[in-house]
Amino acid sequence: MCLINFQFDGHPKYKLILAANRDEFYLRPTETAHFWKDHPTLLAGRDLMQMGTWLGVTTSGRIAALTNFRDPSVPDADKISRGAIVRNFLSSDIAPREFLENLVPVDYAGFNLLAGDANQLFYYNNIDAKAEEVEPGIHGLSNHFLDTPWPKVVKGAMYLERYLSDNQEIRIEDLFAFLQDADQADEGEHDPGERSGESDDCEDGQRCGRHDRGGWQLRLDGDGVQRWPQRCGQRDGQRRCSGRHDLRRHQRFADRDQ
């Protein structure tokens, strides 16, 4: 299950602290976080089937994160890829509210979207189809509306609130710990409509179904510049973190090379 827990405008050093994971199909190819050649100021992973993304930031301070809104009654066929929404927002300079209000909800399968910058963050879904400013505080988002009290959403938010209250310094490993299923839900406790990451093999020997593609962490300074986005994933049975990026440093080198 995709999960985003974040604190907005409540920390003495960071305007936004966010930790997230992503579920995806085994057979859907993706690239890990990198600066895109076609959009050099955009840092994000990339879906290689539709060339969009699910979470990204820019050196100018824009951020967007998307989860699917799970509604089996709504068909996904003949829809625009939802990852295009994040890509289009991050590669534009349109004001967040204006961008969201210009979306055509029926063009996409169900989705939730966080979009904005360090000073103003909006939540939008194409069920209600209205842009709402995110209130300061701790929030959680999965495959239903913002702050829907699903077990993993609630427990993640509680962990994040307790952790930030008890610790002045933020450690990468600690923020990612609560994204793991073992730390999120008791045995036998599941969110409505949650799909297991386990699956049978396809006939050709490949893995079918969905699995955890790893997690992200990002923090935005008070001046709106992102520092140290991270991604972690399972490798050889262990959770490993990689892909440290400092957007301020990247922008400094980009300006020097111009």
C-alpha cells in the first residue's frame, strides 16, 4: 500500500518533513531518483512506461506527491496516466491552486495529490475535485482521502508526531522505520481494500502482482530549498538507503556551469 506521512509547518528547522513508500507492479519498469535530462531542475523517480512520476521536487522549491485513490467500481481503462500530473506540475511555473483547478477530473483514474512548496501546500483528489490548503500539523495519506483513519495512516502519523517531539535531530533510518509493514500494523490488521505485496509467479516465471518499491524521505528548509531526499528499498533481504541528493548543491553547480 502506498503511504505518505508528513508534517507541514510545525518544525523549527523544516517547513515540510515527509516520508513515503510506494507499491507498484513487478512488471512496471521504473528508474530511481535522478535529475531528469529533459527537465534538469526536476528530481524524481520515473515510470518508464508512461514517463511520469509519483513524487518529485524541483530546485525552485516545488513539490508534488501522488497516490492512487482505490475505488474498484471506477474503471482505469482509457485514462491519462496519473504520473503525468506530477510531472506537469513540477515542470511548470503555474501557481499550485490554479494548476489544480484546471485539472479535468474525469481524464484520470482516481488519485490523491499533494502539490505546492514549503510555504503553501494543497491537497486535491479527483473525487471531490477541489483544491484545499493543507493545515499545519501531522498528516497521513494513503489510497483514500487525506487523513482517512486507516490503521497504517493513523499509526504512521502517531509515530511521526512522537518522533519529532522526542528528537531534535532527524535520522534517516528512524523516519523510514515506521513505513515498514511490521511496524505499522498488528498481525491480521489490514486497511480496507489493501492488496498484499505477495503474489504468485506468472506463467513465464516472472513475478506478478505488486510489491514495495521502497521509500522516500524529504525535508524542506524554511527558505523552500529541499535537502537530502532519500530512497530506501529491500535488497538481499535487508533495507538499504541510497540516492542522497542535496538540491541546493545541485543548483549551485548548475548556475556555475551556465
